[in-house]
Amino acid sequence: MFRSCLAAALAAAILSAATTSLAQPPDLSDPPELGAKGMDWVKLSSGEWLAGEIKGMRDVELEFESDKLDLLTLDWSDVAGLSSTAVRTYRFDQLGVFTGTAAMQEGQVAVRTTDGEVRRFPRESLLLIIAGEGSEWDYWSASASVGWVLRSGNTDQQDFNARAHVRRQTPTLRSDRNYTGNIGEVEDVRSVDNHNLTVNMDRLITKGFFITLGSVNWVRDPFQNIQSRTTIGAGAGYDIYRLPTFEWGVGVNAGYQATRYVSVQGNGDDSDDTFALIPSTRMEWDVTSDVELDAIYTAQIAMPETQNAFHHAETALSVDVWGDILDVTLALIFDRVETPRTNEDGITPERNDFRTSFGLGVSL
């Protein structure tokens, strides 16, 4: 009888312990070896911890590299905490830029600066994490695509197109360089020759709002009777949506525009100099982890002769074929000149130019 009672008691104790273990999972509030030298830790909103290296945070996405999981892109909203003993540069909205080690928990980011001072900030104010102490190499990113079409037989034709985007972004400044070019020949006679280059510099003022300190746009398209069109301006903009997989921003600049024509009819002036209003918008959408859709639109409206306006729009669909480095890109490009200038031969160019390009792209 005693043995039966003892066995029943032991069974009940084991069952109770197992039930308690299942009902109360182990405490994951602290990862093993937290703060281990040369290792970063990131805590997900699920309570899981990842060990590896924080590559940086930008555009509400955290890049994290793990030996087992390789390079990960995590939504900032899914990151509940982190601990890093490596020196990095942190930019906080309207609060400044600080360099040092950091930890985040319970909605607070604590940075121990290189002089030993500990500064604490709300996590929602964190805009950027740059690996290292903000060396020049850390500020740059780039992407480019090229395409070539060759036809032979009854008609010999060659078409070449190129697109490139280079960005330098520090904790306070963002500079973009965009280029689109198309060259084509039919029976060894040039049939397409257009180039569009834009350089601009923005200063980030607060979350979502920026001032364009300066922008330059240069266009050449002899088949539109444009020898060159140079526009210099400045203005401001706002990022309306800034989500992990979707961004949409708008901007308005004002500037000066100088247009030189290849030729003009009669004794007309072969140049136009005027002030211009320059509205623009840009959208970036990560449709899936391997598919990205980008679109931009810019207008240059002469003032006060608003009928002298130019429009430029691009849409590019990119699909990764080798990690995040190599992709195939399909681009649609549209240009419109509201009032084309008639050349010396009495030919008035068409208002609209529409082009498609397909090629291989790389991202760095």
C-alpha cells in the first residue's frame, strides 16, 4: 500500500513538473553570451534571439548577417531588442549623431559613446545605423543595368541602353546620381541618341522631411531637337510613406533652365533661358524578397510660359537572379515635350517618346 502511494505521488510530481515546463517556456529575455566580444545580438518580437553582425539600419530595415542564416533584412518593427559591442554610428531624429556601442530594450536605445558617456533615446527616433565609425565607404551604394539588342537580316539594327543610380548617404546628407541613356543605329545610321543625368543633394531635417540643397539635371536628345537642356534648382520634399517594403515621396524644386536647340527654323532664337518649377515623385516597392518595382516622375514647367514643359517618367521591374547582387531589369521610359521646336528643315519632333529596355543589373 505504501509503495503504491509513493509511486502515485512520484507520478503526480513528474506530471506536474512536465505540465509546468510546457506552460512556462524558458526565459529568453537574455541570450547566451550576451555582449560576447565581436558578436551582435538581435531580439525579435517573437522573443527569439539571433547572433551575428549588424550590418546597418536604413529605411526602417535592419541588415543582419548570421553564419547560419547568411544576410537577413529585418523589418525594424520586428526587432524588439539588440546588443552590440562593436562601434557604430547612430543617427536620431532631431537629437543628433552618436558613435559607440549600443543596446536596445523596452523601447529605449542606449549608446555608450567613445568618450564613455551613456546617452538614451526612444527607439522610434532612431533613423540610421552605419557600420563602423562612419567611414567614407560605409556611405555609398550603387546599382546599374545594361541592355543590348542586335538585329540582322533584312535590316541591321543595334540598340544599347544603360541605367545607373549611385547614392551617398551620411547621417545628415543624401546625394543621388541617376543616369539613363539610349543609343541606337539602323543600317549604320544613328536613330536614337538620348541621355538624362540628374544629381541632387538632400539634407534630412526630420523624419520624412528633407530640404534639397541643390539639384542639376542635364538632358541631350538631338532627335527631339535638344542639343542640351540644363536645369539647376533647390527645394524641399517629404516621404509620405516609409514602410519596410514600400516607400513613396514627393518633392518640389524651383530653378533656372537653359535649353539649346540643334537648329531652329528661319532666324529664330536657338536657345531658351527661363525659370522653372520642378515637381517630382518617387516610389520604391519590394513586391517580394526577389522582385522590386521602382518608379519616378519629374516635370520641368517653364515660368511664366507654362506651355514650355518637359516630362520624364521611368518604371523599372527588377527580379533577382543571383542573391541581391545580380538581377534582370525591364524598364519603361517616357519623355514628353509639350512644345517641340521646329528645326531648320521644317521638321517638328513628336511630343512623346516611349522606350522599353531589358537587361542585366548589378547592385552594390
